Amino acid sequence: MVSDAALATALVLFVGILLRACVALRGYSGEGTPPMFGDFEAQRHWMEVAVNLPPTAWYVQGKNNDLQYWGLDYPPVSAYLSWAIGRLAQACGHPELVALYASRGYESEATRVFMRRSVIACDVLVFLPAALACVVAGVAPGRARIGLFALLCALPPLMLVDHGHFQYNCVSLGLALWAAHAAMVGWPLACSVAFCLALNFKQMSLYLAPAFFCYLLSGCLRAGAAAAPGATRARRAWLTLASVVKLGVVVIFTFGLCWLPFLGSAADAVAVLRRLFPVGRQLYEDKVANVWCTLAMLPGLKLKQRLPVDKLLTLTTSATLGSLLPPCALLLAHPSRRGFLLCATACGLGFFLLSFQVHEKHVLLPLLPALLLAPSRPLEVGWLVSLCTFSLYPLLRRDGQAPSYAVLQALWPLLCHTYAAVAAAPAAAPPPTPTPTPKAAEPKTPEPFSPRKSALKAIGTIDAGIDAGIDAFQGLLSTPSKLFKDTAKEKAEAEAKAAAEAASKLKAEAEASSLLAWYERRGVRLLPAASAAGMLALHAAEALVAPPARYPDLHAVLFAAYSCAHLVAAYAAAVYCQWRISATEAPHTPFDPPLVSKTYYLAPAPATRLKAA
């Protein structure tokens, strides 16, 4: 018989797929806009190239591959997926979708349905199983587990970008989610394989690489001491080195398999690298919610017009490394599961805000680890998701996804507040154990009277009383001040206890009046509500006030700047929370023994829930 939990999980999964299908009914990137169209055409063209050309020609300018027309610029695993979907299109009766040259700009209802279904299939095969694995291993059975799975299934930015705008981010995000799950469960080698695959699917997974690197490195540094606490320093160093070498072999082997068709010559490998990291591009594209685009609003700070590309690279690299240093240092010094998730969130935000060549879709990266923090901070995580969805609005509006955006943005807060109520509800108390009714005592038969036994018993009682009296009298003679000393000691203890209670009360009153305590009482709801009010105001201005002719992109710039300011605050909050929990969170590294049954790695510690986060 199917359990209620299994039925609820299946229902959540069904609703998540249904929402994706509804979003896919709307428009996509570049629909009906020649000559370059958009991301839909880019994905279709990569299938065309992968099916008709050998792998060594995929990344090279040639007679049959014009890199100026949506040249392939994703790593090899993404190209392999394009090849597989292209072959599937040929087998399913859509050869015109991947015909060389003739398929450029090809649009039909049948091929549109095929492409949309391919994204849903990738989501179902990669991302959704990873989400389910995380919640099953991370949250105890119950409504909280189903609620977290619902949050992961109904993530608005992912649905709108992949199934609306049209991309395959669900594959790279799903692989990264598998890697995070393996790391927190205690499978370091599986973590390395999964994250290497994520990196080789989309290079934007580099946003999370510092957190994974530091989490695995912290495990290597502690491997020697954990394996042989009484060993010499040389022995511990050798065990640490062995752990590093083991991970290195796995990483090299995985990368080697992914890059195997391009390792025949150095020229082939270099051609791929040049396409993956095109430094000749500009600092950012469109109106992205990062620091550099926001600074361009100020006079004299349009850096991409004032500085050459090499200096922009130096500036952005230095700024990005500076943003990565605090969370990575904290994770190395105090590794823990929630510390890892907070570090990954901060690193993803640091890259998005400060790195070179940022796209709007890259905001999905910090959301992935942040969502796994929902069991301890559901309202804050829900606000961050709404904010990131808001930052994508100018892109989604161009794709005809404004109605889908409005519906998902309205439903998401309701889902988050429902989950917050479920996660905060105390667990149901087990039913009381019935107390057995005591049996009636059987009447005892009185023993017959014996004069001899009664006399002996009376004499023993009298002797015991005389001995106790003598001992008490001798004790008083030897320590005549004992009674007074005991009284003084009890008085001192009572005074110390009263002073401790008074100090505790004063401390509690001071904490109650602090900013952090105010946030826990009211700010956790007021601040996201104020932020949401600002988003609604900008939407109202965009709908009611036409931009001046001199600044046609005014509304898009305001959306980006508003989102950027909040994302900077989110980065600071993630680093602060990581610092707060460093002294209270239970230490953990991927090299720790795998989880035992009935241990859930996403459940917050009750004693530190409010204080730590």
C-alpha cells in the first residue's frame, strides 16, 4: 500500500511538472526576431553543429561552422547533450530541426513542442531527483520534508529561465545539487565527480567552486588527525596528502573523460578554452543586477567605456577574489554543513556582483545552496528567491513571460509562508503509553506471635538509637561551629544564585533591546515586506510612467540597481550568518563518516536556531 508521504511527493512532483508545462506555453528568447533570434535558436544551432560535424570542429571557425552565428561556447558535456537531443530529433521525425544550414531560424509548432519537452525531460532526469535526494536525506519525514521539496520543485527563476526563456540550466544545477548532497552526506569522491560534471556542462558553475574546494580541502586537512589521532606529525601529513591525491586523481580522470575528443592535440584543447572564456567580450550584457552595471548609472563610472579590457579583467578579478576571501576563510577554519551552504551562497553572490561578463541567468547559482537553508530561515530564503526573480523581469518581459512571472511571483510568498508555518510547528507528541492497572494486593496472613522474636527486635532498635546519639554528640564536640558554618555557606550560595539570576535577567533585557532580537521578533517579516513593496512600486512605475526618450532603458536600469543593492545586503548577511554559526554549529567535512539512519543534515539545531542564523 502506498503511504501518504509517497502520494504527497508524487503530487508535488506532478504539480511542478505541470507548472513547467504552463510556463512553456508562452514565448521564448528571440521568437520571430531574425536574423540572430535568441537563446532558443542558439540551443537549436548547437544541436545542428554537434550532429553534423566531428567534435574537433565544434569550437573552431570553419566552412561549416560560423562562430559569429551562435558559436558553441559551453563546455563539452553541454555539447554532448546537444548531440544527444539532436540525434533524438532525427529519430523522432524532426530532421529539419538539425539540418545543416537549412535549419537556421527554423521555427514550427512541432519542433517547439519537441524542444520544450527536451528541457522538461532533463529537469525530470537530473534536477528533480537531486532535489528529492536532498530532502529525503536532509529533513525528517513529515510535512516539512514535503514542503521543502515543493520549494525546490516550484523555484520560479529556474522555471522561467529554462522553460520560458529557454535554456538547460537544470542539468548543471542538478549536478551541482547532487555534488552538495554527496558532500554533506559524506561521499567526497562522488561529490568531486558530480561537481566536475557540472563544471563541464556550464562554466558558470565556477561560481560555487570556491565553496566546494574549501569544504573538500578542510576534510583533507583533518583527515590525518581523524584517522590516527596518536600518530606522528609526518604520518598525519602523509594521510592528508593521500586524501588530496585521491581527490586529484578523481578530478583529473573525470575531466579527462569529458575532454577526451579534444585531447588529440593542444590546438583542439586551446580552441575549446578560448570559446569558454572569451575575454574579448564586454564587462556585462544588457542590464544585469551587479555592481558594475549599477555604478554605470553614476556620472563618470561607466567603466566599460573608460577602461580597456585588460584593466577591467584585473579590476573584476581582484574585487571578486576579495569577496570570496571572508566566506572561504571561515569555511576552512570552521567547516560545517550550514557553513558550507552559506559559503556557497556568499561565493555565488560575490561572483554575480563583481565578476567579468555576467549574465542575468547567473543569479540562479547562489539560489541553489540558499534554498537548502530554508529549514532554518524559510522567510529570508523565500525573499531572496523573489528578489532574484524580480531581477530577471526585464529579460522575461522581452520573451513574453510577464504573465508567467506575475503568477509565480504571487504564488511563491504564499508557498514560503506556508512552509515557514509547517517548519516552525512542533512535532506531534507521541500517544501516551497506557498505564497498567495495579492488581489488588492480596491480604497477608499475620504471623503467629513469638515473645522471643519481639524481644530481640526491641533490643536491636534500642542499640541502634543509642549508637546514633553518641555519634551525633561526638560530632558536635569536635566541630562546635559546624552549624554556623553550614548556615553561612548556604547564605553565600543563595546570594550567588540571586546575583547570577539578576545578571542573566539584565543580559536577556539587553539582548531583547538589541537589533538582532528586534529582527527575530519583527524584522524577519517587516524587512521582506518593505522590500516587496519597493518591487511593487517599481512595477507600478514601469506600467504607468513612460521612460523619457533620452533614457529608454530607465526602468530596466532601476530594476537592476534596486536588485543589486539588495543582493549586496544578502551577501553581507550570508557572511555574517556564517560567522555567527562558526562557534556553535557542529563541525563536519565531506570526509566524515557517512550519515547514519535517522540523522538529517538540513535540520537546524534547536538550541542555536535563532541565535546562529
